[in-house]
Amino acid sequence: MTRFSISAVAAALALTVAAPAFADQLASKAGVAPGVYSDAQLVELINAQADDNTLRVSQILGNPAGVTFSSSN
């Protein structure tokens, strides 16, 4: 293995180990239980809370699966 390959593997391993802790921190900041929402949902929730967008906060909290509903039939 080259020096770059070893560094890349080490970096990937570090990110894999750190990812759950980061997600838990996001969940804590958003005020929700860890493991329920995706990282993207958590970031969106935190932003909606900061903007005092209660409608968007309710939409995210009411749909942890992240399913998008269509209004057309």
C-alpha cells in the first residue's frame, strides 16, 4: 500500500467512527432522540428552529421517515 492509500483508509476509518457521535450531537442540538432523523433532516430541523419556522419544524418532526408526500392524485 502506498502512503496515500494508508492515509485514505485511516481517514475513512476515523470518519466511520466519528459519524455516529456527530449525528448524536446534531440530534441533541435539535432536541430530538438520536437515531430517529437523518443528518440532513437534523440540519434542516436546526435551521428551521433557528428561523422560528414552526410549520417546517412540525413537518419534520411529524415525518421522521422523511417520506415526501405529493399533493397530486
